Amino acid sequence: MTPEVNSEQAALWNGPGGHGWAAARDMVDVVLQPFEDLLVAAARERPRTGVLDVGCGTGGVTRAIAAALGDVPCVGVDISGPQIAVAQESTNVRFVHADAQVHAFEPQFDLIVSRFGVMFFDDPVAAFRNLGKAAKPGGELRVVVWRGKDENPFMTTAERAVAPLMPDLPTFDADAPGPYGLADPDRARKVLDDSGWTGVDIRKVDLTCTMPEDVLPTYLTMLGPVGRALQPMPEHERAEVLGTVLRAFEEFVQDGEVRFPTASWEIRALTPL
């Protein structure tokens, strides 16, 4: 892998975080299907000659875009070795294990996309400047990032439910590397402006995500800070905490399905001609 500056994120995504998301790949792609559809539609808006998927994880979006565009080269890049190893099981798409903030990209892409993969950089201005080097003149950026945690209650329900039991559980701060790193649209716009992108356009996206009720326990024990905290617990203790968490999610469950609203931004921008 290329040199890293995002050491904390590299440790997380090449450790328990990355292994959890790699193991949950099919479930994650089902839950986040509406965002995959959004990015595939973006890719099909006009003829493309090359697409880069940043923070591609196990490659679901990359593969979907490749399938939609036919012979157009599509490349996925991610800092997570465990997830890239899963992605590389697909032989028709190229995947690169690298830190997108510093990787030496060739300027070969006219579209750069990301499904919640660009909020984790230590230095987002440097990262987006580097991504600009991957784009051809006039290349397009289309990425989705989460809005604030207050607008995404499903994403923090587990943490709030276990707070009395796990007071030391890590939290994610706005403007810091993490899910809400670009939640402030003014900050996101400044990052893009300062990194050399033009025509920045930030749009609200409100989509509903779903999953079968019977996979919710797996979702909660494999992903996020609570999932990572649960995994090493003794079985009886883990069952007790999981029960507390599941009760907190009852408001999202109806007729055997978990349904929850999401709040995100779609950020669009261009590289100079």
C-alpha cells in the first residue's frame, strides 16, 4: 500500500473495523442500495471514459457502475486491506489497496464517486487536491456524505442505548475524521474550494434504507463502535447488552422489516478545464 498519513483510520480499517465491514459486505450493500442506485444513475448521465470509486470498501458500487457502463474502466481504492481483499475476488474490476489522500493517481478518470468514503481524511483539503490529480480536465466529482448525527437518529441509536453501560465508548465528532467529517455544508464547500475543485454544488439527499428484521442483530454486532465493543465480550454479557440495543431499535421495525430515514449530502464538483 502507498504511504499513509491517516494512521488512526488505517489502524481501524485494517483491524476490527475493516474485518467487520468485510464480513458484512452483502448486508451493507443491501442496506445502502439506494445510494448505490444514486451513484450508478450519476455515472450513466453521460458517456464516461474512466471511473474512480474512493473508499470503495468491498466494491459493491464499483462493480455496479462497471456493469452499467460496460467496457469503461472502473477502479476502486480503499485504505482497508480486509475490504479490498474481498473486493479483489471480482476479476472484472480493478481494486487498489491505498490511501487516497496520498496515492499517486494518474489523471485518467472523468468521474470520481464515493459512497460515504471521503469523510475520514486527516487533511481533507490535501485529499481532495490529490483526487483532483486523478481526474482529467473537466472531470466530475459525485460523492455522498452523511449530514449531522441529529438528522440520522438510526445511526446513533446503538451508542445512545448503551451509553449508561459503556461510558467510554468512542464517539464521532463533527468536522473530525469520521462519518460526520463533512456534515457541515459550509465546511465541505470550503474544503472543495480550497483543494481546487470548481462549480461546487451540495444537494440534500433524503432516502429510506431497509433491511430484514432478522439481520438486525448481525448488523449491530459487526459494525460500528458498539459492534466492535460487543465482539470480545463474554457471551452472557454480550447477549444482555445486545438485548438492550435491540429494544432501542423497536421504533424502526415494522412487519418484519427495519426501515429508517437517512440524511446525506450529494456533493458535486468539477476539475478546471
